Amino acid sequence: MNRILVVLAFIFINQLLFSQEDPEVDKEIDEIIDNLITLDDAYLIDLINEVNNYKIIIASLDFNDKTYFLGRDLGINQFSISPQLMYKNSNGIYAGVAGAYYDKFDPKWDLTILTAGYGKFFGKHKNLKGELGYSRYIFSDTDSNDFENSIDGSFSIRNKNDYYGSIIDASYLFGKRTGFQTNIAVYGTIKLFDLGTTSDAEFVLVPNVSFLLASENIDTSRIDRLGIDLPYINRVVNSFEKFSLRNVQLNLPIQLDYDNFLLELGYNFNFPSSFEFEREVKNTSFFNLGFTYFFDLN
């Protein structure tokens, strides 16, 4: 059961990250607008072409001081680290690799994810975006490969200045078993203050709340072969196969945005929903620390 929760939680984290627009592209666009009056036509055209033909690699490393699965505490006191490399270009193509390290798992490097897809902005102000991709999950423990693949889609909408927005994503997981999960997130961006006398470095608060809904197919073949028919097992299976709200998460991250570097420190609250076979589950919370760097390949 833990491996199912690991996959669902990791999909949620990655979908939220991949669905948001690259802030470095936003910066370049803002610089063009700020300097429109002083630019000559030829230089302006060159800058616009550069923005419209970007190629970047996003390198990130995220640390959580506690690890919860679908927001619930399973009695495993451990931290987790999630590195990631992602290539994106102005044609909407993205591809990358990510992983998950848990200090109490055996093996500790638990999961590697390969992903690729296509995304496109549209609308009058380019404030709408749709993405469709495929992910391949490679577990270090070969006995934990019930979900090996997923088809991922997302749709996001934001206001013109990206002060607030919403992201809806969905994933169909398949392999030996199947599952479906969708996440609805609403976020805001609040500028706190600039660092020093330049606006190149700024602190922003990016609060967001997300609602994770999911259903999973549970393999009962080994139980069936033993001829066991337990009402409790049936309740577990029925609960997991029912599409329902699994967790509500509130994230309160403060970000330092400087040039191509992004530093994030956040505090997070989980409000997990109880399954039919569970007593009321406790709310949980944890700290996260993230580092991101954007490499411009142009």
C-alpha cells in the first residue's frame, strides 16, 4: 500500500511544478516591456525572437523534513529528497527525469521517473495552458512495480499578471494495476519586498491549496489463492477503488527569486480524509526546502 501512496504523492508534486509557467521567461518579457521606449526596432525584434525561441534546463532539489503519504502518518519517521532535471522549449516540448530518496526505505533510492510531453499556451493574453504527457516509473524494489506508467494531462488558468491562478491535472496510472488521480490547486502570488536596491532579487509568498482525489485498483490475487474471504479486506478494496477525496493540502512557501536562481522555504499542512476502514486520521504538517536553477541554452 505504501508504494501506491508514494506514486500518487509524487505525481501530485511533479504536476504542480510542471504546470506552472517558467518565471525566467516572464522576467524577459517584463524587461522588454520596461524598455520599449528606448529600444530601436531591430533590437526589439531580436529580443522578441529570443523570448519566443527559448530553450532551458530546470534543475531542482527538494527536501521534506517529514514524509507523509496522501497526507497521512503511517508511523515512518523519515525525511525525503527529490532531485529533478527538466528540459523545456518554446515549442511546448518538455522531457525530464526525477527521483525520490527516503532515508528509512530499503533501498533508500526508491523511485526514478522519466517523463515527456507537450504543452501549449493559448487565449488572448496567453493565460491558459494545456499539457499532455507520459511518465515511466522505475522502482528500485522490483516487487513494487504495480504502477509502471501514467498518462498525464493538465489545464491551468491564471490572471494576466500571474497574481493568482488555478491548475487542474489528472493522471491515469497503469501496469499490473490501474489507478486514477486528479488534483485541483488554487494559488496566489504576493510580493513581499525587494532585496537591496535592485528588483532583480525579490521575496514572494506563494500560498496555494490543493485537493487530491484518487482511486486505485487493488490486487487481491494472492488472497484469493489462499481461499481467504475477509469482510475487512473487502472494505479496504472497496475504499481504494472508490473515487474520493484523499487529501487537502495547504502550502505556505516563501521564495527568493534572484536571476536564474529560486530558493523556497515553506510550511505545509495536510488534512487527509479517512477511508471507510479507518478511524479518524490526524492532520499532519512539515517543512520543505527547495533549490531551483534555470540554465538558458540559447
